[in-house]
Amino acid sequence: GSHPFFLFLPLEYSGFRGIFPALILQNARAHTMMKWVVGRFRPPPGITWEKRGMDMRITDLSFMQGYIRMATDGANMGWHERNGGNLSYRMRPEDVDTARKFFDKEPRPWVPLGVEAPTMGGAYFLVTGAGNYMRNVATDPSRNIGIVELSAAGDAYRIVWGLDDGGRPTSEFPTHVMNHAVRAEATDGACRVIYHAHPTNIIALSYLLPLDARTFTRVLWKAMTECVVVFPAGVGVVPWMVPGGADIARATSEQMKTFDAVVWASHGLFVSGADFDATFGLLHTIEKAADIYGRARAMNGGSGEFLNTITDEGLRQIGREFNVKINEAMLDFPAASATDN
Ligand code: 2HA
Ligand code: ZN
């Protein structure tokens, strides 16, 4: 049977004031019948069925809206050519509660994940489908994204909503799950979003710089003043690897123990965050810093030796003023003693 629901119906137009909360219906037939009954009230223009809480769609849920907006924004930024990039959201228990009535009556079969993430056992993820285009998520959500449930052992998944017509989660799903496990642990459970994109400038930079975290972090921190506040731990780097498998998943999650952002050489970027805004903003900031560095170098005749830069002491000063703990291993000189202030 279906779930009971409450109908909160403003009755201004029938002479009542306030809210009428008393209709509790038990099944789809009663739902249809009540739509007919309530329809007799002739709602004023602008009061849709959705606004009355009837015929609510899964895409009306706020986590869905946040996901869809981010996918669209990323596509509009040019970070998702063709089927490039993918996005996953680890659902809160309350998200699962509100979404559950939309789940398939019969979940699809379990599929091995290829890696194991025991701490993620039983979690639900909203995730991009393999081969699907980010730019199509908004226009056709149930075909391009899906909700998957992880097995109790965290080593298999099954689709419970979406990915219509035989779709499956992104090829990078193993990396997403392992990163969720590592970042959830690193942030006391705060991290909920993992995002992979192909932003132009950070990829270009991976052809110029030595592929180590310290070099990339210093270049990006010094390219734009607020970078060190946005990613005070720095960025990790994974050398070129074949994408989509368990090896790159393990290599990335190893870096994610220290960093909330990891560059994939000649490929793109993986970032993590507590919500859609923080995660999108992190990738945007890193990509913009890479853009500025590349332009400054081009303006400088190709050289990375600039007339002006932000000093290491300047970075430390920002850390003190903004009260963020900067990863000292990325800085050149021993931290100034308290008496130097
Ligand atoms: O989703 O970006 O790395 C396609 C990819 C794989
Ligand atoms: Zn990719």
C-alpha cells in the first residue's frame, strides 16, 4: 500500500481562514478521489497541486533541486563536455525518508562495487549515470541520475530510483564512494558531496608543473589571495592513471585523507564538501586560480618567475587573520614565532 499523507489546504477562497490539516488518506485511490473533491474548491490562480503538497515530485525535494542546479551550473561553466564529470550526494536520513515513496517497488539487483567502503554501508547516494551528460540532468532527471543504496558491507550497490532504461552509476562511482568514506571520516560526517569535473585550466596546468601536491598547492595559493582560506590544506595530485577503476579510486582516496581537492593529471579535478555550494565553490576557486596563473605566465612570456607574488609569510598572515589552519608542510620557512607578530 502507499503511505499516508497530510494535506494542508489553505481555504481562503471558501471563506475559511488558516489551515485545514485534517485529511489523512491511506491509498492511491483515496488520493485520486480527494483530488477530485478538493478540485471542487476551485483554487485561485497560482495555487498548484505541488504547492498544496499533492502530486509532489521527487525532483521537488530540496536535495534534488540542489543537485540539479549544480549539474547545470557545472555544464554552463564548460566543465562537462560530452559525458565528462560526475556528481554524488550522500543522502541524509531525512532525505531518504522523503524520497522513499518514490523508490522502485522492487529495487534492482545488487552489483559489486569493485572496492569496499565498510563505513558507507547502508548509505544512499544520488549519483550521475554512466555515459550521461551533465547538461541533460535538468531536462530529464530520472534518466540521467539515480539513487543507489550501498550494501551493509559497503561492497555492492543497487539502484532504487532513476537511471531509467537500464542506466548504471558513473564509471567513477568506486572513487566517489571511497572518497565519501575518507572525507566523512576527516570531517566528522560533515562531507556529503563529491564532484568530478574537467575544468580547462587545472588540466592545462597539469602539463606544466611537477605532479606533486606541494608544487600545485603553492602555485594556486599564490595565484589568488583567498585560495589559502578556501583550501587551507592544499590540493592533492594523482599522476596520470586509467580512469574509472579501483586503482584510481584507491590513489584518490589516499590523497583525500589530507586534501578536500585532488587534481587528476591530464584529466580533471575531484573535490569534496559539506554541501553543493561549498563543493562547487571549491572547484570554481581552484579553476579560477589555475586560470589566473596560466594567464600571468603567458603575459610573462611563459615564465613562472613573476615580479610580484604572495610571500609565504603573507600566506601565514592570512591564516592568522582569517583563523584558518594552513598546512605548514606547504610553506617554505619555519613558522614565525609568536614574538614576531
Ligand atoms: O563521467 O569524467 O572520468 C566521465 C568521466 C570519467
Ligand atoms: Zn573524468
